[in-house]
Amino acid sequence: MDQRSASVAQLWEAHLRAPFPSGLGGTEVEGVDLVLLDADAAGCVRTWLDNGGHLDDWRRSVVSSCSHQLDLVLPVLADEAAGYYRRLRDLTALIA
């Protein structure tokens, strides 16, 4: 396993252990649905790991969109939520 794959796997395990931040279900920040953002980014990370570090064109587009959305919401989030979504941003950056 190369360094990038190891980093993704380690961050992914941490993400799986982390609870979704309380109070954010059904919340939009900067016009972004936080639950959908989490699901889209996580789905791409899982696919990337399952496919040996490869994404199809559609998922690469989804990852790019997620990265952009994460850049929009992170400055607004605080505490637990910021850490949760910062980890997702790190994951999308690694697999993009």
C-alpha cells in the first residue's frame, strides 16, 4: 500500500468511528445540504478504496464538487462539525 492509500485508509477509519455532528441533520450551510455532502464524499472515498485508488469520471466530478462545497461550509462550521467536515475535506483532497 502506498503512502497516499495508507493516509486515506487511516482517515477513513477515523471518519467511520466519528459520529455525525449532532444537530446537523437536515441542515444547510451556504446552500449545501450537510447530510448529502457527507454521503456523497463518503461514497466516493469508499469506492476509491474498493477500486484500488481509482474513480470513474462521474465520481471524479462528484469529488470535485464535494471539495468545492466543503470549502464553502468549513469557514462557517465550528467545533465538532468543523473537525468532521475538515476530515472529509482532507479525504477528498487525497483522492481527487
